[in-house]
Amino acid sequence: MAITLAACSAREGGPPPPTDADIAALAASIAALGDHVDPDEARRAAHIAYEYPIELAAQYGVTDTPLAHNRKVNRGARPRGLCWHWAEDLQAKLNSQNFETLEVHRAIANGLNPILISHSTALISAKGDSMYDAIVLDPWRYGGKLFWSKTLEDKRYKWYPRLEILEERRRRRLAYEGEL
């Protein structure tokens, strides 16, 4: 029993490195988002989406499951590592590439649900497409090991545009405070 508990509680060495097949599968899915998507940009984006979260996990000091790490961040024991940190940092890294045929979006799930914890992520689409035609790039879900799927095929989360959720939260806060 102690062996099982130890295996579940610590993540020695960080997330596993992706295989070439992992990166190639994501690159092919990104390239398939549209006829005008540059395959070289798709490969670069896939490589970053897999490799950069491993760097972030080391920077964030991730040694636990995502929720356990969140507790450490929230009590000040770690500087970063909440889902929105992962999304923000991955978005910035992808945007630094100045893609001409790809676009990075942000989304939030459970953002208006008072019972569930909200979750943020980055998504990538063909330039000009909506986040609903995109691919979710979620490095938080497995503590630096990338999860990806088409937005509408994510079985765990229903995603909404980040700015819409933030605006609705603002509107609700103002209504609660009697300023609307």
C-alpha cells in the first residue's frame, strides 16, 4: 500500500518527454485544421505545445498532481502553476512565433458554475477560425504532460471564449454590488 501511495503522490523527474509520434500526430491535426495552414507552422506549434509545458513544469516546481500543486500555489509555496498560468505562458510562447496561418485562443470551462472549479486553457486554430474549430492544448490537466483534442470533442470540459466568461463575471459582480 505504501508503494501505491508514493507512486500517486509524487512525480519524480517531471512529465515524460513526448515521442516523435506524439508531436507528429498533433502536427497533422493542426495542419488538418485548414487547407491554408502551413505544415511547418503546424509542426512548430506541435513541438512547442509538447515541449514548452515540460519546461514550465520545471519552472513551476511541479512535483504533484495538478490540484495538489494548485494548493501549493494558493498558499504561496510555489510561484505559478494554476491552469491560467499554464494557458497564459503557453499562449505567449505560441504567439511569439508570429504564425501567419495559425491563431491562438483562450478558453474557460466551468467559468460561471458556482460549484465547479473553473479551468483555463489555450487553443490553436487556423487563422480566422473560431475557438470551436480549434484544438485544445491543455498542459495543466496532467501536470505538464500535454492533453489535446478538438474543442468540441473534449469529453471532460465544455469550453467557452475567455473574454465572454470574464465579461459575464464582471457583469454579475457589478449587479451584485448594485452598480448595474
